[in-house]
Amino acid sequence: MVSMTGYAYQEKTGQDLSVSVEIKGVNSRYLEVSVNLPPWLTMFESKIKESITSRCGRGKADVFIRVREHNVPISIKINKNAARAYFNSMNELTKELGIKEKPNIDSLMRIESILEIEKNRDNEYYWQEIKPVFNDALQIFCNEREREGKHTEDDIISHIGIIESSLKNISAFVPVIEQTLKENIKTRFAELLGNNIDENKVLSETASLLLKYTISEEISRLSSHLGEFRAETERNQKPGKKLDFLCQEMNREINTIGSKSAIIEVTGEVVKMKEMLENIREQLRNIE
């Protein structure tokens, strides 16, 4: 089994830039991938999503990639037309207001649109720096999901074992249930008819009640579902959807057993099975 939750963080610090990658995984019915990149690196979003989807089947994964630049070559251009227009307008304003102080270069340089600063980035270089850090983080993330999934699987299988044990105990009461039905019918006929009991009528009524109250078929189907549950966990690394369906079927059989039987020992085992099944269904919400 593989869990849908996990966490990973990796970073690398170099002379020119530092890269950190953080991946968080939580439960989700389907696979959802969200990637947060610096604006100038959004062209690599699809590559990152493809890597996640190739390793994860379900869950919501949030990827945060942060890049800190230390020594980035930049080029600066002066917008001379804008500078000239600003300077002329400032000159006119000082004359109109009677200000003797003339506009200077410092005043012009504070205006954002005059200086055009452009960082000379090689996007492929950035990707080559990000890629290994991301791959390491993704591997850690997947390992964490597998580790948590194995722990959850062990716990789920232990609950299945308890259900199987309870089912075995219930099976031992099947002859008791059937014998109790027969005796109850005979007692009722004796109360109504005394010694003039029609054995054929007793047998007919017994057969009718056995069809209504016997739990042999439910026990057989529940046993089959439990076997299929175990088999699915062994043959499928991501069995979440199938196991959830099997839990629904098992819940139906357990409820029917509980509604048909009035024997207190059976009722106690049914309560135990329902508790274990609810625990299993809760844990399956975290499994792919």
C-alpha cells in the first residue's frame, strides 16, 4: 500500500544561487498537483507535474520551488526619451512654482520607468540546477508515502484478522441458532395444539424461519470478501478504491448478520467487527 500523505524537503546552496524544494501530500479523491515556481521559471511547471503524476496515483501534492540568486548578470538601459520628458516637465514645474532649485540626476534616477533593469538568465542552466534537487525531494516524498503506507497496511491487516476471528466465533453459533429456532417453533405449536402436533407443519415452519433467519449465506459471503481483501493487498500496490468497495460489501453482510441474530454472543462479535471495519475504512481514506 502507498499512503497519499507525505512530506519532503531538499535544498542546495551554490555560489551563484540556492535552490530549495518542498513537497507536501494530503488526501484527495483524485490526483491533484499544484506547482509554485518563480515567475521566470513557469515554463518548467509541466515537467514537474509529469514527474509527480508518473509516481503518484491519487492525492493532492503541493510543490514549492524557491530560488535565491546571488550573482546574476544584469543589464541596465536608460530610457532616454522618458528621462528627457520627465526632465522637461520638472523644469516647467519649477519655473511655474518659482522654485530656484533645478531638477538633478538623482531626482530622475528615482523614477522607476527611466531605468530598465534586466537580469540575464539562462533558463536551461536554472533547470539543470533545480532538477537534481527536485528529483531527490520527489524520491524522499515517495519513500515517505510508501513507509507510511506499509505501516497503515500492517494495521489494516491486523483489523482484518480480528474480523476473521469474530466471524469464526459467529460460525460456531450457527447450529445453536438453527436449533434454537426449531425448539421455539415446537414450543409454540405445543402451547397452541398440545400433543396434537403436526410434524410436517413444524418442519415447514422451521424451514421457512431458517430461510429468514439463518446467517450461513452471509457468513460465506463475508468470508469470501475477507479473502479477496487480503489478496488485493498482496497483488496491488495501490488498492484503495477496490478495498473501499469491499468494505462496503462487508459492512452489508455484517449488518445483516446483526439484524438476523438475537444471540447475545453473536451481537457482541458483530459490534466488534463493525468497530474494526470502521477503523479500516477510516485508514483507507489515506491510501492510494
